Amino acid sequence: MKINSVLFCRCESESWYDIEREAREFLEYMDFKNIEHLSSKDPNFPFDYVAEKQNKKWLIDVTTRTRKPVKKKQIQVWHALGFKTALLIVLPQHMMEILVEIEPQDTWITLTNTKINQLKTELCTFLKPS
């Protein structure tokens, strides 16, 4: 697991469906291009979006959960096919989105409250005017 991006957001949606749809804006802000919403084509596909960033294709699952199991074999196949894989964790209660890159050896993605608060502090420090 590697934290790729952390953003403050104003996500007012409460349903996972709306959050998933709004995720496109977050991905655009994170410089993703050619964003396609896969769930609208196949609701059973394990990822919600496919997008490109720096000439790499990414498969991105949008979630509001801070702990999620990883289907390791599936991730390894996607990586072998040249895709990067990630979770976009949207946390309305913290006003944050966190893009976590899923690596082939991962079995669980877990963001503890301590880690979330640490990321929030780091982001606030970074954004603070000098």
C-alpha cells in the first residue's frame, strides 16, 4: 500500500452511489485523464473507474471504507497486464480523499484513525501560509 495523493474536499454526498459519481471530479483534480466510469457499464466489475495518469493506465475502486480486503491474485493479473490499481477512499466526515495505490503484495488496505489524522495534519501544515 502506497499513499499516492491526499486532498481536502467538500463532499456533501451521503450515499456511496453519489460519492462514486463525484469521484470523477476528484480524479480530474489529481491530474487523471481519459476517465471512464466502469460501474455504469458493468456494476459487477471490481473497479469503478479506468483512467490515465503520466502515460499509465489505472483501475480505481471508490470507497468510503478505511479497511478493505484485496484480492491479491486479481491485482497481480491487472499489474501483469500493465495497469496500476488503487483505492480512492472518500471520507466526508474528515473532508478528505486519499488515493492509495494497491501493490501486488497487498492483502488488506487499512487506514487507521491515527494515519488519517497524521495525513490531515501534514496536509494542513503543507497548506499553511508561511
